Amino acid sequence: MIHQFQLNGYNIVVDVYSGSVHAVDPLAYDAIALIDAGNSREAAAEQLAKKYAGHPEVTAADIQDALDDIDELTAAGKLFAPDAYAGRAFDFKKRSNVVKALCLHVAHTCNLNCHYCFAAQGKFHGEASLMSFETGKRALDFLVEHSGTRRNLEVDFFGGEPLMNFEVCKQLVAYARSIEEAAGKHFRFTLTTNGIGITDEVIEWANKECYNVVLSLDGRKEVNDRFRKDLAGNGSYDRIVPKFQKLVKARGGKNYYMRGTFTHYNTDFTNDLFHMADDLGFTELSMEPVVGAAGSPEALTDADLPVLFDQYELLAKDMLRREKAGKPITFYHYMIDLAHGPCIYKRISGCGSGTEYMAVTPWGDLYPCHQFVGDPAYKLGNVWDGVTNTALRDEFKLCNVYARPDCADCWARLYCAGGCAANALHATGDIHGVYEYGCKLFRKRIECALMLKVAEAMDPALGGARIGDEAPVPGSDCADCGGCD
């Protein structure tokens, strides 16, 4: 399968199944399109000769050279590569039951009242609750007991707002550190916070103990305060921005993300990203599209798509400008490693929700991920008894890109592994479906990410880094994964 697109002056060809990315001249771009359309070499040469008849710089020999290059790349398995995985895709029924990560819902309550919150203002459609130390301790023990030989274990303090249960967060980290050596494990903690509860003590603790922090800010004051209000209806911007700046400065400007949400009201979301970068000094950025109920005021519409596509392209081009100026920013959705990225197992299986990754409620129930919490149909078990709904776990084991018929003809499917099961469920009623609106945005983001890699490889001012021409296969970059066990 081939995908071709033109962006920022580059002619880019993606060979889906080999993972190869080619930046080519217009002649080769056209030749590849003709071969992909089913034309023979001779027919392609004839059509190219007609198209370039008025271009004396393109000779018959040039056309034959371009076709020779296509033949060589095809023979090398880097162009028109067959799908080597469909017929022998990993037997996901035998997928390992190793758990590598937990999302600890230490607080089902929040000090903000964000209108678009998927978690129903932090309560996940239930009663407000805080996780006890005993429940959290048992969750960490559950993770150790079910992590197999995996050494690095991931734990996210989540909510609601986790800092409303800060003392338990501290106690749980202390407990984890006390058992790491004997268990042969290493815990990596992440804190996701809206910032209201940040204090000097929180900053010191987070910068010592948390591998990453995710800080919620939607951008410009008027944008942030439209939805991110407290219970009294007051905006949060003025309270949280100074705290975020202090925390990030104390971290040395590393290992954090500003995590925003854009809605129908700010489809010009690059202005929010540029505000965070230029006015507030944040360089590690993420901006997620809202997933709202159809017809809700904040929901994105089909009419918004052309604007959003332009915004993603504008952002990518501006990131190149900043990189040349020596003032780069990072955008989470453009982070892609073509040379040493995820192995093909991960590119098929995705995030591992319901198998490798689970969410834990304040009272210890297990769910496939945070977006399923509160739906009794998706309860897996609890941290004391383990996964008792093994049929549901097995269903999630099979939730891979080849289990989604709507993904069959999508060129980006090995970049997203079929997408988010929760978004699919909410959009189609089936975890094996697809959230098509999200797919359209994802494909545009991947095109922009690939263009950035091409530019970095071809522009001497950006260092001329290698593009990377194939995806790793199991065995090449598997340290500490356990996915193929």
C-alpha cells in the first residue's frame, strides 16, 4: 500500500508495510502514482512522456531512470511491499497477560468544573471519592504481581484532580520506592493535574518523584477560561499559569507537557500553542481535539476540518522555523521515530488498554482505561481478586488494527494501531469500530509529522538527520517490553 502527499514543497511517498518514507522529485512522484494505479512499466513510461513533453529538462532517459529506481526499491522491499502481517498476524488470543501500567484514580472529585470533561467533572458519573492508601498500596502490589519479568512499571496519578488526595500520592510513592529493589522493579510515576493545588511542596515532590507531569491548560486566557472554570464559575488561568511556570522552571524545562483541549470555539488552536510558547515560555506542548457529544456547542464539526488541517500544517511549518532559529518546541502529536520507533507488534496492538494497561478506581475496581471507568459493562475485576472478567480482557486482547474492518484500506493504520477503543465505542457502540472524525485528524497529523522528518533530513540548516526507512520488527528493540512473550 502506497500513500502519497505533497506538503511544504516536498513530494512524499509512504510505503505502508515496509515503513519506508521517500522524498522524491515530481517525475518519480508521478511515476509511483502510475505504477500504484496498476499501469505496466511501459504504460507508465508512455503516460509520463506525454505529461512531460513540454519539459525539455525531462528526457526519455530520465523517465527510464525513475522507473529503474522504482524497480530497485520494490525489489529491496521498500516500495510496494506486501502486507506481511495480515496472514501471520500475532496470535492475540495468546497475548501475554503481563500488566505494565496503571492509571490510579486517586480522586474522583475535582476543584474545577470543566464543561467538556469526559469524566463528568471528575466523578465519572458516580459519587465523589478519594482512594485510600490501603487501596492504592494493593494496586501497586497487583501491578508488581502481574508484571512478569518487566522491570519498568508506569503509574499515573489521575482524577478528577489527584492533588486533592496529595497525601496518599506521597504515601504511595514512598511505598513503591520501599519495595522496588526487592521486587526487581522500577516505578515511573506521572502526575496529571489542573494546577489549582500546586504548592511548593508539590513542586519539590513532583520534580523528585515524577518521571513526567502533565499540566492542563487550554491556551489563551479567554480560551482556557471558557470551559476550565471552578465550581463558582471563575476561570482558572490566572491561578494556574504562575504555578505551572514555577513548576516547569524548577524541573529545568524538561519532562512535562502542557496538555490543552481545542473545541469548536478555538479551531485556531495554533494561537493557543504559540501563546503558551511565546508568551508563557512553555516548549513541551500537546493540544487534543475535544471528543464531545454530537450537537453539543463545543463539538467539532465537519465544517471545522479544513480549518484544523490548515492549522496542523501551519504548526508544522512554524516548528521548522523555530528549529532553524534555535528555539524549537515539541508538539506531542508530531513525535515520531522512523528509525527506532515502536516494533510491529506495538504498531498492530496499540496502547494495550484492558491488557497491559488498566485504570483503578478509588475503591479498587479495574477498568480497561480511564475512559471506561463508570461503565459497569467494562469492569474487569478489582485489585484484590485480579481480572475476573477474563472474557472482556480477551476481547481487548483482540482489539488490534486487523480486528477493525474499517481500517483495512487506511494508509495510517500502522501508525495508530486502529485508534482509541474508547473513542470507537462512544462513536460506534463497538470497541472494534473507528472514530472517523478522529481518524481524519490523525492522518493529517501524521502527514505533518512525516513532513517534519523529511525536512530535517533534507535541509542542511536542520542538521540533515536520517529519515529512517523501516519500522523495527520484534527482536530489534524489545528490551523490557514483554509484548511478544
